[in-house]
Amino acid sequence: MLYGEYRIEDEIAVVMREAREDGFAEGREEGREEGREEGREEERKEGDKKLHAEKVTIARNALAEGSTPEFINKITGLSLEEIAKL
């Protein structure tokens, strides 16, 4: 092959390499986004656990002060069944 001679096989090889590189880049970005979403979900779950623990603490303190389960339910959102277990 002479310098400057055009071959379709060379063009196809270049296009395929670029497509593969684009695919890898796209896959990495999708993986990063998926990881970020998983991290946000873990943070939400952890926040929910902390919030629930705080509600339970409030409920216990309110019970100790003589508050009714109905009142505690109203202020914490805990179910009457859960309050009864405290």
C-alpha cells in the first residue's frame, strides 16, 4: 500500500476503535451515575433510621412524662402498636 492510499478496511478499523472507546466511556459514566444513586439511597436509608430512632426516643420520654399513646402518635407519627411496645 502506498502512502496516502485509501483503504476501506482502515476506515472501518478506525470507526470501530472509536465506537469501542465511546462505549467504554459511556459505560464508565453510567457506572459512576449508578454508584452515585446507590450512595444517595444509602444516605436516605441511614437518615430514615436516625429519624426513626429520634422518634422512638421522643416517644419513650413522652411516655415517661405521662403522655397518652394517641398524643405520641400524633406528634411522632409512630403507630400505636409500636408505641405500645415501648
